Amino acid sequence: MTLKLYAHPFSSYCQKVLVALYENRTPFEFRALSHENPQVMEELVALWPMKRFPVLVDAGRTVVEASIIIEHLGLYHPGPTHLLPEDARTALEVRCMDRFFDNYLSTPQQKIVADSLRPETERDPRGVADARAMLDTAYGWLNGIMADREWAAGDDFSLADCGAAPFLFYADWTHRIGSAFPHVIAYRQRLLARPSFARAVDEARPYRPLFPLGAPDRD
């Protein structure tokens, strides 16, 4: 087996890559990061001193950053689901939506969660309020986009949906998607029903007590 993925099942960015792997049934070795197995973390740090994950190793080559990993898989381990279209113009739309989910859903969501882990005296209430406002703005924009789309960039499941799945999943836990955004709610439900993401969600269930804000009793 040439592929090794250093990841944690509860991480949204790791789930982004797992969805891509599961979509194409790509075989890989899961190097699960945990406190119980410090050797795996030592391997990760040796590969990528930034200590961020996921990290993919493909026949000795180290690939970092979730979107780049997914593009690498499409180039070197293609499967029946083409997550990045061959047409450059269509691919540009996929990449644009991918960046939207990274920057305007995941980033503010993680800001809120990270702030909750700080000591009370070091918290940033203004930053958290700004992050919540950004999520509401993002939900509103996405609601308009998804009014006539099945998936993030159109009719086909893509790289953008791989990220949207975990990012919307955790964003709703962190800052609930309100009834004013029915198309976002419906899109999130379609993502949860997608077998590749449903598998990632099920594999992460044992770790729900780790969610700092408290995991809701749903999904």
C-alpha cells in the first residue's frame, strides 16, 4: 500500500480528505493520531514540522494541506468520481467554492471553538462576535447559491463538497444554521446522506465528547 494518511477522525480537515478517499474507495493506511500512540505524532512532526494534519505520504512523497492532498489523489490515484473537473473553467468554480468553505465557514467556526479553550481572562469576545457574524453572512450567501444547485459547484459532487461536508457539520454545532437558510440546511442534509461523509461521521462518533462546546444530540 503506497498511501499513508496521518489524521484524526474527528478533525474537519481530516474528514475532508477522508471523504475524497472514500468516494473513490482508494486504499490507504490510516496512521491515526492519538495520545496513546506518540510514535505516530513523532512521525508526523518529522514529515511536517508545522504539526498540522492531515498529511499524506505517497511512496515516500509528503503532501500537505487538505485541498492539495485531494488534488494529488486525483492526479496520481484517480477513481470513478472526478472531484476536480478536467474543464478549467468548471474547475475554477470548484476551487472558488472550496476556498469559500475554508475561509468563511471553517475559519470563523474554529475561531469560536479555539476561543472557548482559552482561560477566561484570555478570551476574545469581540473576535467571537465577529466570527458569528461572518458565519451568518456566509450562511446567507450560500443559501442563495444553493437555491438552484444540488452540490456546491453544480450537478456533480466535487472537491468543494468534500470540504463543505465537515465544515457545515461543525459550523451548525457551533453557530446553528437558522430557519432563514433552508437551502443551506437541505444541502447539509444531502451531505450527511452521502455515503462517503456518513462513513466519516460514524467513524468520528466515539470522539464527540471531545467537542469543546458540547456536541448536540443530533446528526
